[in-house]
Amino acid sequence: MAEANINDRSSFERAYDRHSFQQDAAANARSDTAKIRGVTILSAPDTDGRVELSRSTRHVGEGNPEGDPVFVAALRLHDSAAEAGNPYAGSVEPTGETADKAADDYRSFIDQLLEMAKGVRFKRDIGRDEERLKGFHGG
């Protein structure tokens, strides 16, 4: 588990570095993958803007139910091998123009992660006098 601050983009880059993104995005590009890799936002920002993040995996069919920890998949937008249908896409380190596109993909991912962290909302814990506990509940 890592901590990042929504007011400091570099803290997100330290929590989930480019190398980790490239590894996860390459694994996600494989056509035979049953699990996708990325980052889970485990907490809403506190008063100082800190959030908890965790590198994690999810089954490809699993969603993000409202109020649950938010998963952001590491995906590359520019992957010519994956576009060509290569089941081993992303296994080679990008070079030249491809490396520039990979850097753009990482920046876009961090942008998305940062925006998601700023707006994430979790359900409050149910406690005494909770509105959800009032009224008839069957029986």
C-alpha cells in the first residue's frame, strides 16, 4: 500500500512508477489475460489531500460498484502489437516514437488516476442513527 497526495502529482508517480505501469499494461495487452492489472484507490482524500493506493488485479469482468474501492486499469492507448492481434503484445521495451507514445500513455494514466482520486466517494460506515437503518425492513 502506498500513500499519495492529490495536490502533488509526483506523489502518484512515486506510488506507481512508469516501470510498474509498463509491466502491468503489457500484461493487460495480452489477449489471453483473465485478470487486468492496475491501481486501486482505497480511500477518499483526507483534509490534507492524502489517499491510499494499492497496485492490484481484477478479473476482466469485475466492475466498480458505487461506494467500493475504485480500480483503474493500466492500459496503453498506443500499442501496435496489440492492435495487430499479437497475443504477446508489449513484451518488448518500446523505443523511438513508440517510447514517446508509451510515455504519453503513462502520463494519461497518472492524469486519470489523479482525477479519479480527487472525485472518489465511498459509502460511509453504517452507525447509530444512520438513515439507511430507519424504517421497516421486513419481517
